[in-house]
Amino acid sequence: MGKLAGKEKGLMTPFTKCPVCGGELVHKQVEKLLRGGMHTAVVKVPAEVCLRCGERLYSQDIVRQFEDIRKKLEHQETAGFRPLGKSFEVKAT
């Protein structure tokens, strides 16, 4: 998972450069895959993304949402989630 950013409810991130490689950070909407038990969810969230290495920085609020979604997936509490299709495990030969 990406590191935490200080961008919470409109506050600017404390990082001016990527903490991993020193590259430039830009604000983007990204897709994050979350797994819990046998279930997977795709979540679209804002993040600061490094243009050099691709590191993603999320706000503490977003990380808390990730944790809540993972718990719901683990406990099969998916009533408010919209199905996107089916997932399959395929063994390479």
C-alpha cells in the first residue's frame, strides 16, 4: 500500500517531493484494489502520485476507508457494494 499523505479534506500534503525517490508529486484519481477474504473491491480515490516511481500517497481518511472496506469484504458485508463481474484464479502451466 502507498504511504500516508497529509492531504485530508483539502489540506496540502506535507510532502513537496516523493519520500521514496524525490520525484514530483501530482494529485490524481486512482483505482485501488482491496482484498478481504475471497472478495476483491475496486475503489476510486484521490492520491498524490509520484511521476518518477509511481508511489501513491493517501490521506489518513482514505486509509481508514480502505480498512473498513477490507473488514466488510472479510465478513461478506457487501450489501452496499455494486458487483462488477466475476474473478477467477488461473494457474499458469
